Amino acid sequence: MTHDTPIRLLLADDHPVVRAGLRAVLETEPGIVVVAEAATAEDAVTRAAEGGIDVVLMDLQFGKGMGGAEATVRITARPQAPRVLIVTTYASDADTLPAIEAGATGYLLKDAPPEELAAAVRTAAAGHTTLAPTVAERLMNRLRTPGSALTRRETEVLTLVADGLSNQAIGHRLHLTKGTVKSHLARIYTKLGVDSRTSAVATATDLGLIRR
């Protein structure tokens, strides 16, 4: 990308106020232009596929329908895909890992200062990664202590435990047998060094493994 061509952005967020805020911050930056907005993840996928976008600023949670991580998979799967920069309020592993696995180039939190946001957009456009400090720290800790990291399935199970579902209800929701749910829980207890559902939820929340 040459310095003469502006970086073309698509803002994908279901809150008009957030989109307006992002636009206000980024439009004052030289070499950055907001060319489109999307209020749903589906619209973001459609608009990104039409071309003419370099970076998508993607929220993770949209009201109903597709989420930001799934939209990221669909956007980045296409040839000549734009880069996706996640901009969200959530820093837990349950949110960051699926988004990063989905192919996001960067992950920022909505409380990032404007200059950090603009820098992340430029970094993403150049194909490099920017991670919010809290997210980077979490990922480093996971890599240092892989034994305590929960798998994606374990995270799903524990999130449903936190929502108050029984093993049977969790099995039903995730299409698992009750026995499989129990063995997932046993592994979770071992990894977290706990012996009950409540302590598992409390510990995982403190460690930022699940969002409450």
C-alpha cells in the first residue's frame, strides 16, 4: 500500500453511537477513510465481499444473528480479503481466542486511546498484528502455562455452568452425552485446581477464561 492511497475502512458494529465515535476518531487521521458502515455481521460480510475495503473494524457481539468471530472467518476466507481488526469491550479468553483463530489481524478494546486505534488500523493495513495489552498478556500466560488453559469446548461447558445449566441441559445444548459433560468438568476441575462448579466458575472468571 503506497502512502498516496488512503486506507479504506468498514465499521461493523450494531451501535450507531459506537460507529459514529469510531468514524469521528478515524476520519481526523490522515490517510484513513471510512467508506462503509454495517450494523450487522451479515452486512459486514456482504459489504467486505463487494471489495474496496482494506480494513474491517469488527465488533464481536451483534444483537441477533451472526457474531463477529464467524463474520471474521467468512471475510478472511475470501481471496484478496481485507484485514479484520476486532474492536470490542471483551478481553476474556472465551472471546479473544475464537476471534484470533478466526483470522483477525488485531484485537483492541473499545477503551483504547484514539491514537492507538489509528496506529492499529495502519498496522493491520500493513498486515501486521496489534493486540490490546491485556489480551497480549493473557495469550502469553496461556503459552507459558498451557496445562491450565481450557480448550474451546471446556470453555463452552464452563460458560454454560456459569449460566446455571445442569449437566443434562449442557449436554442437550452442546449435543454431548451427560457422561462427556462430566468428563469435561473433571478435566476443568483438574486444570483449575478446584473441586466444585462454583469454584470452577469463580476461578475461571478471575483468570479471565470466561466472561461474566
